[in-house]
Amino acid sequence: MKNGPEPAAYEERVGSQLRNLYASYGYAPFKVCKFEPYDFYSANKSFITGDHILTFTDINGKLMALKPDVTLSIVKNYTSGQKKVYYHENVYRESRNAGEFGEIPQAGIECIGTVDKVQQAEVLSMATQSLAIISDHWILNIASMKLISALVSATGAGTEKVKALLSCLKEKNRHEIRKLTATEDRPVSLAWETLASFYGPFERIAELRDISFNSGMLEACDEMDSLAEGFSEKELSHIRIDFSIISDEAYYNGLVFKGYVEGVHTAVLSGGRYDNLAGHLGKRAQAVGFAVYLDMLNSLSARNPAGSPDVLILYGEDVPLNRVREEAGRLRREGRRVLCLPKGTPADGAYSETVEL
């Protein structure tokens, strides 16, 4: 018999908490069909993770594809106004094991329409709270594709050299960047070298200003600096600036971010500002959002059993029933999972809090 918690149950519990979080911000649930015409995904393949799409022929002979991406479908269905939605869906694409397709559970949000600093800060706040739901030990790394684009424009380089520079940036390979920019003006080469090794809190944005030499780079610094206003000191302690997380310029045009939790070797959350994608699909709108990769939480499920309570209440023989029920009810209304046991009863598991009555 298999022992231990079921990963799917843990994923569902986390997914439920995430849905509640997103709904509390006024975001509406969004359901998408499991499949779309293959032509839609084929025309937008550059925006899809992976090289292959799982297809089938429907009863009318039309080639269809199992959904490899949620954001594309949401943007496709956007018409006008302000659209704020959340989802908890499975996508079908190549798994991390080469040569295999997988059904990958995701949760996330999309804000399409107008994206000002309030909307952007709100999305980032939901990202930090999403990570906090998953683990007490989390980090959100952020960067700016706007700053990178402004630096690329100032660099006298062709497509191949730019690709090499961006690859070195992702690898934090400052030595190779120094060689690639040896013939550039010193402000350009210094900016590339600095970004290749840059990692630190918001307080270090001043260092980014020091290497910024055009209006685009300075505007990007202003935008990142303004984000700090929306976070508490505790939240800021979990946030870092890191340009190794930059993504596809064809997709993202502003802020990008990735979230990490202790015990998982890769990002469990990824998102950013993607006006470019919206424009590519013919939508005159700004857009920002993120996805949480629930399949990455399997390694955490053993530490966070699906039925494991948050709070243990231990009560004595003389404690009135109503007293126990009132305390347990109060905690449950806060969204806590509560286990009530008489004092002296052995209790397995790790609890964030123990209350004695």
C-alpha cells in the first residue's frame, strides 16, 4: 500500500487557496475549452513553451490541438474594457522529461485592458501572496524587459550578437559579455557587465540608475522603483532584482518576475507585462499576469500533507464544549485548518500553532 499524501490532493488544496485569493481581489473565474483549432496555436507557436503541440482530428475532420497554453486563449477572447480573470486549468504540452507529453495543472491571473502602476502592483502583490501560500520560504525575483530593450537598442549589434548577449545575461556570464561588448562604447559595455552580475533588493535600484544612459533605461528604473511603494517591509525582504530571469522580448515588454520556494529546484511562478502578445493577437490593450505551476509542488507534498491541520487545539476535561467550538470556529473562519484533541492524546504532524484550553 502506498503511504504518504497524494500530490494531487496537495495541489488541489493549494489551488483552492489561490482561487480564493484571486477572487478576493475581484478577479472572475475563467474557463477555457480543453482544445482549440490547431491553426490558432500554430500561428502563435513562438509564444508557446515547448516545440510540439498535441493534436487530434475531430469528427468533422478538422485538426484540433489540446490546449498548451491558457494565456493565449484568454487574450484571444478579450474584446474591450478591463478584464480581470483567474483560472485553474490543465495544459497539455511536453513535460520536463524529453519526448513525453504531460497534463500540467496551472493556476494564475490575467489583467487585460489598462495596466497602470496600481494594477501592476496589485498583480505583484497577488504573486507574493501566492508564493506565501505555497511556502514560508520564498523569493520573488524581478527584472525589466523595458530596460533590456533600451540597452539592446543602444548596442551596435546584429541579431546573433544580441541573442548571445541575452544568453550570457541569463547565465550570469560576465566574462563572456565583456568579450562580446569589447568594441562597444564604455557606457554600453559597463551596463551589460553590471546587469550580468546584478542581484539585490530594491534599495539597489540606485546602482541601476548609475549605469542607465538613455531615457528608456531611466524610465524602466522609475517603474521598478515605484513598485516598492506597494509592499510592506516584510514583503520587500523576499523580493530581489535579478536580470538572469529575462524572457522573450517578443512576448514581454516591461516587468518580468519569477517566484521560487525552498525545496523546488526551478521557478514555481512566472509572469510579467505582455502588451506585445496582446498586440500580436490584434488586441489594443495592455496586459499583465502570471501562472503558478502546480505540478512543481509534488516535492513539497510530503512536507505538507493534504489533510495536515494548521492549528492543534488541546482541551482539558473541564473545558466547556462551547469554549472549544467557539475557538475552533474562530480559527476556521480565518481559513485555518483546526484539529481538536483532548490533552494527553498523541498527535502526529507539525502544526504552525498549538492552542491549549
